[in-house]
Amino acid sequence: MWRIILIAFLLIHAAIHVAIWATPATKDGGAPFDASKSWLFGSERWLAMVVALAAAVLLAFAGVALWIHLDLWRAVAIAGLGVSVGLMIVWFNPWFTMIEIVNAGLLVGIALYSWPSSELLGA
């Protein structure tokens, strides 16, 4: 069960990165924020898209690697979550606060505590 939840989380998290940063910005003000505005880089949408796509590829790869029982899923997930955290810090918006907490928790759990265990994942 945990394995399916974690795979789904990684794949959905990857898709959300693409949806937020690779979707063209709207001029009608329908979105609650502009994901291309960075406090550090200004309005560098192309850079945000590149970093977001890198995070998405890593997270999706980690999900697929976990699905097919590759042990390297942990390292790839840590890299993807790290890129995601960095992306959401540099292009910070208060809307990202909850997912930043989730990302940080997963990073600590996977990197420092080897969570979830092989037994919990059914591997």
C-alpha cells in the first residue's frame, strides 16, 4: 500500500511541476500567482521551466524506478526532491508552503532515516 502511495505521489508531484511551470502564463489574472517571478532572478520564466522540468524528470524517474524495484529510486528521489525544494525557494510563493514542508519531510525521511523500509514497500 505504501509503495503505491509513494509511487503515485512521485508521479503526481512530477506532473504538477510541469503543470505549474511549463504552462504558459495567462494575462487574464485567473491564476492566483505567477510562477515565473523569482525574488532572486526576477521574471526568468525559461529558467524556472528548465529547473521545474529537471525536477519533474527526476521525480518521475524515481517513481518508475520504485515501481520496477530499482534500488536507485532513493537517490533519484532525493535529487528530485532537492531540486523541487530549491525551485520553490527561488521562485517562492506562499502557496508553496505546504508542499515545501512535505518535500522537506520526505527528504529527511528518505535520506537520513531510509524511510520507507524495504519491508514497508513490499520489496
